[in-house]
Amino acid sequence: PEVRRLLLEKLAADRSQALNDTVTPAQLVEQYGDLVIDDTQPCPEGALSPVPALVPQGVVYAFQPYEYGSYAEGIIRAVLPYSEVKLLLRPEVVERLGL
């Protein structure tokens, strides 16, 4: 739940900046569908289940065109810095990353 919250906040902040208008996480869920961050549960119809990737800057979630924006926006990426998610990562991941 915490990663989902952080990801929606990041997506909303990025969209707000791009549009120069306030966009809330709730508005994103209403427009594009909910996010399911738990890969142990089935993804309900209409929800998105983005796959994370580890990059030097943090954990990145990428969305294909039309998944979370228009085609013209291209691939939407949201990076959650390690400083924000460190406590949510498994201990072996933290150790391996040297965090």
C-alpha cells in the first residue's frame, strides 16, 4: 500500500507539473484505473500492474503509451528514490544495493 501511495503521488506531481495544474492521485485512478503493486494477487480488470526496475536513481515504474497518458506523451516513467523506499525493500535487496 505504501509503494502504491508513493507511486500515485509521484505520477500526480509529474502530471501536475506537465499540465501546470493540480492533478490528484484520485483523479489519476479515476481516469486511468487503479494500480496494483502486489504481484502475488491477481490484477482486477481495469487496473494496471506496473513492473518495477532498479536503476541507479531508485525504483522506476514505466507505463506504455495509453496505459497512463496519451500516445503523444510516450512511455511514462516514475522514479521512486531509494531514500523514499529503502524501508519498504527486503533486507537482502538493501544489502545488495549497498543502501
